[in-house]
Amino acid sequence: MKPLRTAILGCGGFAQRHAQVLKQLGSEVELVACCDRNAWKAQALSGQYSAGRAQVFTHPTEMLDSTDLDILIVCLPPYGHTDEVEQAARRGIHLLVEKPIALTQEKAWQMVEASEQAGIQTQAGFMYRFGEALEYLQGLDTGPIGLFSARYFCNALHAPWWRDKEKSGGQLVEQVIHMFDLMRYLMGEPRTVYAKQANLFHQNTPGYTIEDVSATIVTFANGGLGVVYASNGAIPGQWIKDFKLVAQNLTAEFGDTNQARFFFTAGPEVTTHTVQSGRDLYLAQMQDLIRAIRTGGPTRTPLREGAKSLELVLAARTSAESGTEVRL
């Protein structure tokens, strides 16, 4: 079977991780093109992961016009999206698009429409859906989930564009969206969202216009509740992304989607089970996309899912800005 000819658009930090995955996959894929507005970044990625064989481009249209591709991995920052997804879709190129897939609902649904009309396979970059402990949970008879609580703690200035609300959308939109996606994945579509956000720790940091503390409550049709709290003022050098849930038949505590402890509460005695895995979530995500391309089956996280999770975090931001509950 021929390797799937793959290109990476946006050759920053996340591109490195995806390029590592392509190398792990061996003959399944071939990195044939690297594109970044900074030529040296594309050249460096090509040199490190294809021994310089991958062609280097500084504009996506030029790359798409001159390269025969099967897969395009889009690692652009949120503000960097133009029409590259729509262009690739029209050419029949399958897509992996890092989250958030856009900064507006309108743009996200344009991507979804273009990809679905083209009939291509797509994957939004919510790799946490591929955790082994999460898969174990989904094989259980949990009964209704009544409560989901998650936190996302870090403490870093990140890139200048990340601190700019106009370019990143804010911490919820650019980072914490992972936890909201997991909430949707486990509990279904939300009905309402109410949020509070503030910049408490970075008021004197030039260019820092996003929130650094937030708390959000989400309601669901079955009466279940989701709570997500986040901060960029926690422990420096640490990223804490854990969550818990209470269902009718069990309570679960996740250190991440690969590590969890389950408490089974439906019987006369409480029993427990622990999952500890080192699964490479980025690798699993790409393998799922390749399987879908080869077989024609669905991916776990098509772009439509990326658009729905974006809608939820944008609604949370609107709630915080207006001081009112937002109905979805």
C-alpha cells in the first residue's frame, strides 16, 4: 500500500509533534511538503524529519497547487486561518486541523461545509478523546452522568499572539477548549452556559488582554451539570488538566485521559479499577485518520465536532462578557 503523501502547514511547536508522529508511522505516510510564512521554519522541519526531501513553501496556495497530497496537517494559530482548509477540501485532500479550528462560528462552519461537500476525511485536534482510560469509561454502563468537573491550570506567558484576545480568543478558546470538548464527548450537547472571567494576575503585563481566571457552568438536557475552572496564574512550569465525573453507577477521577481511577457504586459494595497508560495520543489521533482514509469509516473527531466545541467556548466567552446565561 502506497504511503499517504502528507504536508504540514504552520511549522511551529505543534508541527514538531506531528512530524514526530509521521516519522513513527514509517511507510504508512511520507512527509512531502512543509509550509510556513517563515521559510527557515519550514526548512528546519523538512531537514529534521525528511532529511530535506520535503519541499519547502511559504504560501499554502503555492504548496497545494504544486504538490500531490493525500493529507494536510494544519498547525496554524487561530488567527492565521484564511481559506487553506477550503482549498484543500476542494482538491480532495484529507485534513487534520489543530484546535481551535477557527476564531468565529462562521469560519468554523465554512470549513465544515467545504469538507463535508468534498467528502474528505477530517480530524479536529482534540487528541484527548483517544486516551485509554477514556476508552475504558466508554465501554462501561455508567448510567446518566450527573456531574462533570474539570480544571486547566498553568502559569506561562506563552507566545505574544496567545496573550492577545483578538488573535487567540482567550484561554478558554485556545487552551481550555480541550476540557469542554471532553465534556461534550461524554455528556452530549449542552443547553445553556454561564461563565465568569477576569484578568487578575496580568493587568500590568503589556499586550495581555485575555482572561487568566475563569469559571463556567454548563447544563445538559438530562439535568446534568458541567463545571470547568481555569487559570493562567497557577504553578509555573506545570500544566494540570484533570477532571472528575459522577454518574449513576460510578464515580471516576481522571489525572488525564490515559490515567484514571474508577469507583463502581451500583452494587452493595464499592469496587475500584485503575487504568494507567502511556498511549501516545497524537499517534492514536493520526492512526484514526489514516484508518478512516483507508476504510472510508468515520473519524472520532471530524471538523463538525471541532465547530461544536468552538461554539460552546465562544458562548462561554459571550456569557462572561454580557453577564448573562447563554442558551445554545
